Amino acid sequence: MKRNTGKLLSLLLVMITAFLLAACSSQQTKAYDPDKKLGPQLNYTVTGIDASSGEMGKAKKMLTAYGLKEKNWQLMPSSTAAMVSTLGKAIKNKEPIVVTAFQPHWMFAKYDMKWLKDPKNIFGKTQHFSTVARNGLQKDNPGAYKLLQNFHWTISDSYSTMLKINGGMKSDKAAKQYIKSHPKKVNEILQDVPAGHGQKIKLVYTPYDYERAVTYVVKNLLVQKGYQATTQQLDVSIMWQALASKKVDATMVAQLPVSHAAYAKKYRGQVDEVRINLPHARIGLAVPTYMKDVNSIEDLKK
């Protein structure tokens, strides 16, 4: 009964958030005007994502650090899907919008976006995605571990798979298409990886398009070498807990040293950081490029 009540409350929160975002966007129907103050054009609102995310925690600090809170600026939490939907509608109509953004994300491939400079470094410097395994995986399954050691790619590598998944393609199909079209990269990753002979490995990831893309590419590479690879989507806190308690085997989506810093600190010594698999990840605020005069968080106060 409690579980059902929790689900109903979560659904209600999503509906309320969607309504509030729709209400804000309905008030904002005019194209961006660089000759007018930005705040009133945006109802002094930064469009955010999940309230519990590390990115939103940084965004709250940003409002205070830059004096935006005292200027009536607010952070509107929603979901990643709701934020991107609102962004797409704003761009279609050339309306002003400021969003909490993260890289890698397909929005940077689909839309012309730019990061706002963060001179106070509230969002931190660039971070990375790391492969993290349970302690003991290297001994228990050295072949699969070798593939995890080998796997790395770039943000541009990931775009095609992310866009296909976001467009509705099944994750396995999108991953297989990437593998088929990048034989040189695949050969590099599979170098010195022994045949799996059905050995099991369970990969976990958090509920976002990039995280799904990278996980399914690695899953299908493991399958190609004969491993019985499975995947499971988990909330970030549960993911780290599952790795530390050895209930699952590995993840490719540990965001360090910023977004998942608290979990990395909490479970230090209880998990195995295998390698950095994607450099130059980033969080912060972003705007469409047609907002040419808005280039820094400081510009929001103008």
C-alpha cells in the first residue's frame, strides 16, 4: 500500500511539474529580444531537471553565489524529459531559455547550444565518466574485466547512438549499429579479450539516454565475445550501493569527480574504479546560440 501511495505521489509531482512548466512557457510566447532585460522575458526562471540530481544542487548554489536569488531568479525542477521538451519548444519559436545542461547529451547534437561561462566555478571543472566495478570482478571474470579496461570513447562517438535511442530505436539495435559501423574502434576494444564461454556479467546504469547508450554498446561487445551480459536500470544511489554490496558487476556511468562525488566518497575502498571511459563531461547552464549577448552566468543579472 505504501509503495502504491509513493508511486501515486511521484506521478502527481510529475503532472504538477509539467503543468507549471507549461504555464511558464505559455506566458513566454515572444521571440528573444536582446534589447530587453532577460529576466522578465524568462519570468526569472532557469529550467532544471530532477531536483535530487547533483547538477541541481550546484544550480541552487549558483543562484546564491551570483546574486541571482536576490534578483528573484528561481530554479524550476522538472525531469530531464520535461526540460528537453521545453527547450525544443523554445528553440522552435526562438524564445529565450536557460537550462541546466549536461554533456554528453544529444541536445548538443540536435540543437545549436552554448555553455554559459561560470567564472566562480560553481559547477566545477570538466568531469568524466568512469567504469566502476565491484571488488573482486577482475579475479572472478578476468576476460570481461579486460574488455571494461579497454573500453573508452568520445562524446562525438556517443551522439549517433544517443539520438537513435531518443528517437525510439531499441537500445540493443542502436548499439549494434554503432558496433557495425565502427570496426576499427571495436577491434581496439576487443583486443586481448578472451572468449566468454557464457560467463555472466551484470551491467547497471542510471535512467538517461547517454547512460543507456554506453551501457548497451558495452553489453553487445561482451555478447559478441561470448559473455552472457545483462543490464539493469537503477537510481544512482541504489546503483552505487549495489556495486559496493557486490549485487551487480559494473557500470560505465560513474560521473566523477563532481556529480557522483558523494557516492564515490561514501563507498571508497568498496568498489573498483577501472578507468576513465569518457573525458570532457560537463555540467552547467546553457542557452541557444541565438541568444548571442548571453555568454556568462553573470549576464543573467543584466
